[in-house]
Amino acid sequence: MSTVKFLLRRTLQAVFVVWGVVTIMFGLRAVSPGDPATLMLGEGATAETIARVRAQEGLDQPIHVQYLDYVQGLLVGDFGYSWRSNREVEAMVIERIPATLELAIAATMVALVIAIPLGVVSATRRNQPSDYGATLFSLLGISTPNFWLGLMLILLFGVWIGILPTGRRPVGLGEAIWTLVAFGSVGDLLAWLRHITLPALTLGTYFTALITRLTRSGMVDELGKPYVTATRAKGLPAVLVRYKHVLRNTMIPILTVLGLQMGTLMGGAVITETVFNWPGLGLRLIDALDARDWPLMQGIIVFIAVAFVTINIGVDALYSSLDPRVSDE
């Protein structure tokens, strides 16, 4: 199967995944207790006002008609209006994307900077103290809950030592870079780095442990293959063999996990954003849940689903270019 057909198949699968998410979220909204019109207007609204709002919003229509109207709106980019703030859902989602994206990218960078060197050291020094230390770190990182780690980091660096802020985001990365380029001031960039350090460490710890274990297992597997013995027999330096050949071949499955985890980080930042009061999609989702603001909840979940499958398709395209055998499966 050609690469184009492979990617078309993946795209078709992604469309069905997003459609499934949309359908499930609409079904949950339909069976949830409470009248949407009452939730929008409050308990003190009169029956006449509630009936008028139900008619305006189409809530008096059969459930299948409401579903078709909602799907048609999504196809043209209409996510509806927030029941709580009466703002367009797409605007409320878009304004929170940069903060979540910054956090996900920062957590990924933390993971890659720590995990790949640690995995290489662990694989090349098997059964030595450094290998045992990396294995212990991986186990602790995978088993440590994000919310607990975040609270401990706040307690240590924000309260006891007092060197890092414990929440909020005073400036975005784009604004900080613009300030640096336009005015030569690094103040905003340093402020952004200080505020994102603890959330990125919290969110990236599990990812770091996962990539460390994956790098180690991949390196061990590659180091036992015949081509490594052949390159060493030719007199190539061990460092060159390790990083140019072995690590390069190990990076293919790491790229796959990287793409999957980027999508997971986009949706899995809910707890971290709540702990650090980081103004991203996760925190807005929690606020929508508290207010039972279903249009906003649906919009956020649908966006996360679209982001997840889009990243997966991009990884599939990269993976198939690195290893053409993938597109023939």
C-alpha cells in the first residue's frame, strides 16, 4: 500500500474517532439530569422564560433533531454558546490553546532532554549503579501521581525554598519572544520560564520515565544486532556507533510514542493546570464541569480529540517516511 493510501486510511479512521467522541459527548449531555434551559437561566426563572429559551435553543425538538443540528454546526465551525457566559465556545477554546500548547511542549522538551541521555547511559552501562538508578527513576516517575508531585514541588520550591512561583501565567511565550525581539528585554521570557518550570516538570515526569525505559530497551535491542558488531569490527569509534547508528534506529519507536504522548499531554494537562492554576484548556474544562456548561465541555473535548488524531496522523506520516514498511502493513 502506498504512503498516500496509508495516510488516507488513517485520516478516515480519525474522522470516525472524532465522530464517535462527538456522539458520546452529545449522548452524555442528553442523559444528564437537569433541564438545560433552567441551568442557563437559574432556578429563579419563570416557566414562560424557560419555555421561550427552550424554543430558541431548539431544546424542545426531538433528540435526533438536536443531534443533527449540533453536528451540522460543528461541520461549519459553530460550537454553540456557553450557557454560563453566553460567549462563543470556539472563542473560549481558542483563547486557552496557547497556554496548554506551551505546557505540553515544555513538558515534552523536559522529557526528551532528561530521558534520552538517561536511557542511553542505562543501556550502555547495564547492571551498573547508573543503570539501577535510571530504572528506579523510571519506576518512580511512572507510579507517582501528577497531583501529588505537583503539590510536593509547590511545597518544596514555592514554600520552603521560595525560588519559583506556584501558579498562573503572567505572560505568554509569544508575547515574551516579541518583547525580546522588539525591545531586547528578557524580563518577560524569564518570567515565563520561572512560571512554567514547575508545571512542566510535573506534567513531564511520567513522560520522562516512559521515554527513559523505551530508550533503554531499544538501545539494548539494537546493541545486540549484527550490524553493531560489524561496525565495531571495522574500527569505528564506540561513540559514533552508539549515537549515529544505534540511537538513530532507536528513535523510530520513540517518535511514535512522542506523537501519541503529545496528544495525551494536550488532554492530560487537566490535573496539572488545576494544581498550578495554569490558564489552559484543562482549567477551563474543570470550570465548565463545575458549572455544568455542556456546550463548553463538548467544545473542549472535541478540540482535544481533533488535536489528538491530527498529531497521530502527523506521526504516521513521519513514521512512514522513516520506515516505508509501515505504509505496506
